[in-house]
Amino acid sequence: MPPPLLVLTGIVSVQVGAGLADRLFSQVPPAAVTGLRLWTAALLLAVAGARGLGREVRAVWRRRAWADAAVAVAFGLTLAVMNFAIYQAFARIPLGIAVTVEFLGPLGVAVATSRRWLDAVWVLLAGLGVALLTRGDGGHLNLAGLGFALVAAASWAVYILLSAATGRRFPGTSGLTLAMCVAALAVTPAGVAAGGRVLLRPAVLGAGVAIGLLSSVIPYSLELEALRRTPAKVFGIWMSLEPGVAALVGLVMLSQGLRWYEWAAIGCVVVASAGAARTGS
């Protein structure tokens, strides 16, 4: 499969998983859906890489590499906050708007790694997008939803940095698997408290497994394969399509129609993200 198709398939998979999660909110709260997603992803990753994960955990204990363990734990906690916050945002504002605001995180990282004059253009363009999204004219403005999306954006920025740090300390996917297990454990109290016995329903469990596959396991695998064959800048440009795809999935799956200025805001952030990925180091 060509790399562009890998990336596009991963993007669609993530957003369809988000759409399924949004539909599940009518049965279980967002915190419980967050738990279902992370539990599924952690279980599947742990089963697939059980041997390597066990070897790395023993190596950390043997070498007393507590700094490495701390980075993996911080990575996992960041994953937990990012997933929890974005699902809380999905429950309050349209999917396309939430993902657009969340994309400010990687956009900020891309701009921070570049020193070209065009950086100011991307920042201004993204700022224009945010200004359009926060128009207080009775549209989809929800301060709590936007706040959670901003928390998810900040978490995504930290996620990028900790992902690189974890990759330098742990080979293969063992660091990601360890972080995903930490994230699943971190959201367990909130997930169980919010969902209760409803989480034991077969239909809910099945939906949770589907969301975990679509939102985590499948896109992670496809993106890793694409990155092996694609320069990081090109990959970042392709990934900038995600807010637009999220808006389309929200429209088709959830009947979340957006106003013209919200589509314009999404376009501003998409162009800014693509430009920042192109000029960033």
C-alpha cells in the first residue's frame, strides 16, 4: 500500500473510531469510553509484544534505570490525559471543531522547531482559525468543550516530545506498550466510577473493542509503516488533513453540520499545520 494511502486510512480509522465513541456516549459517559479504548489498546499491544515488554521491564529493574521508567510513566499519564480530555470535548462540541483545536498541539511543536519567518504566518493563520471558532454568535461555542480540546492539544504536544524520549530509551514498541498500560491504569478509577456495571454489557464491550482498534491499534500500525517509507515533513503534511476528515466524519456519522466560518476555521488550521510541517525541522 502506498504511504499516502496508509496515512489516509489511518486518519479515517481514527475519526471513525471517534464517531463510534461519540455515539456510545448515549449509553456510557465519556470517561468510561476512554477506559474502554485504552484498556483495549493496552491489552492488544501487551499480548502482541509480551516477550519484548517483559524483557524491557526486567532490564529496567536490573539496571535500576528509574529515569527511563519515569519517562515511560510520564508518557503513559500524558496519553491518559489526552484521551480523557478529547473524549470530554467530543461530548460537548462537534468532532471537527474538537480535532481542529486539538491539532494546535502538534502545530505548536512544529513551529517551535523552526526559525523561519514563515513561522509567524502559520501562527497568525492558526490564530485566525481559533478566533473564527470562538465566535460568540450562538453557534457551537461551548467553553467547557473548547477547554477540554485545549487540554488535549497541550497533551498532544507533550506526547510528541515524550514519545521521542521514550523511543530513545526503549526498543521497538515496548515503550509505547508500557505507556499504554500506564494510561489504561490511570483512567481505570474514573472509567469504572462513570460506567459501573454498564461496562459489562456485551454490546458496550464490543463497541469499546472496536473503538480501541479503530482509534489506536490500526492507525498506530499504519502510521509507523508510513513513517518508515516517508520523510517526517511529508508525513506531517499528510497528517494535517485530519481536522478536515474529522469534520466530514462528524457530518456523515453524527449529522454535525458546521457553519461557514467553522469550515473556514478548520481550513485555516489545516493550512497552518501543513505549512508548519513543511518548514519545521
